Amino acid sequence: LEHMMFQGTTNVPGEDYRNTIARYGGEENAFTSQDMTGYWQTVAVEAMEIVMELESDRMANLRILPEDFESERQVLKEERRSRYDSDPGGPFGEAMSAALYLAHPYRLPVIGWMHEIESNTLQDAVDFYKKYYVPNNAILVIAGDTTLAEVLPLAEKYYGVIPRGAEVVRLRPQEPPQLAERRVILYDERVREPSFSRSYVTNSRTARDGLAPALSMLSQILSGSTGRLYQALVVDQGIATSTGAFYGGGAMDQTQFGVWIAPARDVDLVAMEAALDAEIARVVADGITQEELDLARNGTLSGLIYSRDSVNRLGRRVGAGLAIGLTIEEIVGWSDEISAVTVADVNAAAVLVFNRAHSVTGLMLPPPDKE
């Protein structure tokens, strides 16, 4: 549907949509993630009403023709081939997700498997559009040089006239307790240098248990050239060329906290993993320092301030937060949550997240005879 939404409506051909926005010097695109599909336009404020009209038209009057559907199917297949199948990192990441989640649909690739892309029908697209592309299942975010007094009448004019659809129930299968660690090993002749990663299932911001801001700080403390992992594994021991950590706190349901390593040439991978485990054990046993927390916090808060320089990033941040169920107060109050994190919070979060029973360890390697 994301691709089909650019093929035109009964009122506006697809090229007219793009050309109209371009004529006003604007930009437009779309994205689909695990929890939402988003469409965005960045234009001068003078073109706001035109964009509102175009977007509302796409919500109600999309034209899904067989030839356009088949054309976009081929585009999607090529997108899958170029972004996932042509690089060993694609199937490796999909295998990691499939092993990390036992029940939740996060285990499935957003773009879908190739056989699913090939088997989807035109009627599937029509049914999906009619069910989900309704105003009561959409969030409209406008960021920039305007006011509610200007925006609200336009929203009522263009979206208020679209009939509500049936209430969309978001069925969210939850993960069962995870009791055993898992391991994924991908051998591929295209791999030139081995890579290592480990992901742990943990709570996202929507759990509202205080874990998310602490895990955000922990990921920052472990990442970057001044981070724990880089200093220990790259600078001190010389067994890695790069390393880092990440936390996907913006998911609607349980998410992942991960660490990764690019080993140095000819390094024994068993020894490298043991060194990582030792560093993680050190964090769990000894905790982090106030200095480390202050440095991570300052970097995060600076990033949040700089993000306000872009109306696009600001709108995306608000829209993504609302789509996963956060309130406006929680979205704009994230900096306050980060500011309130203590060393004890981060240390407690580390103890909780670094549970091997909740993890998948992945190795991407060249075939054994080429190592």
C-alpha cells in the first residue's frame, strides 16, 4: 500500500501528485516500519492546504489498477533483492529476528518474504486499504510555522468529511517467557570479514516502567569511541576494529537491546566473545560511573535539542510516538526522563537486560573452508 499510494487517485493522477508538491519546492516520501506506515511532505506554509487536500484525497479515493499493482510488485521484489538478498547482512538480520522473538510478529521482515510478495493479490491490497486507511486509524501531524487556529479548520474541511471506518483492533501477540538462549550462525561466501552480534529481548518505552531511559543511557555508555566496549575491545585489547550497542525503545511492544563487534583480522572468535562476555559481566558486577552517565546524558540531550532544527524530524518524532501509544506529554517529556536517570537506574537496567536466556547470539562467517 505504501507504494500504491503514489499511483494516483480517481481525482489526481500519480504524476500530478508528485509534480504539484515539486512545483511548490517541496519534498515527499513514505516509510513502513514494524508498527506503522507514514507519509510525509515538507513544503512552504503557503502550500499547506494543497498538501492537506492531496493527502486526504489519497486516504479516500486511491485508484488501485491491476497494471499499477503488478508494476509495484516488481519494484518491491527488486527492493527486496537489492536491500536484503544481495548482501549477507540481510538474511543474517532476518534470521536473528526470527530467533529473537518466539511469538511476536516482530520476528517477520517488514518488507515480507519473496514468496509473500509474489503471492499477494490485488484484492489483498484493496481490502487492506479499505480496512486501515480511514481517519479513525490515522494520525495527522503538522510541524512548522503555523498555528492550531490555522490548521484545525483545514483538518475538518479535508479529513472531517471522510466517513469513519470500522474500528481497527490492533491484535498484539505478546512474547512468552524466554527460557533458553539461542544462537544463529550464517555461513556465506560473500562474507569477507566475520561479524558478531547479540540481541536481548527487553521492554520499550510503552512499558512505562522506567527501564527505557536507563537502557538508552546504557547503550550510549557502551557505544562510540569513548564507550566501554570500544575502549576495552578495540583500544585496550586490540581484538576488534569497531563495536557498539543499540536500544530500540521506540517499539510498541517488547523490543531489543543489542551489542555488536567487528573483530580484528585473524582474531579467534571464541576469545573475542569471551572478552565481550567479560566486559558485560564487569558492567553488571561493578556498574557504571557518574562520569560515564553525564557524558552519555549530555550527548542524548544535545541530540534532542538539535532535532528541533528540522520540522521533518520533529514531526516524525511526534507521529511515531503517538502511533505506538505514547501521549504528547510523554513524547515532549523524554528529555526530562533522560535527565532524571541515575547511576543506580542504569546499573539496575544492566542487571535486567543482560540475561542470556533472553538473547540470541549471531555470527556471520565465510564458509569454513574459506576462514
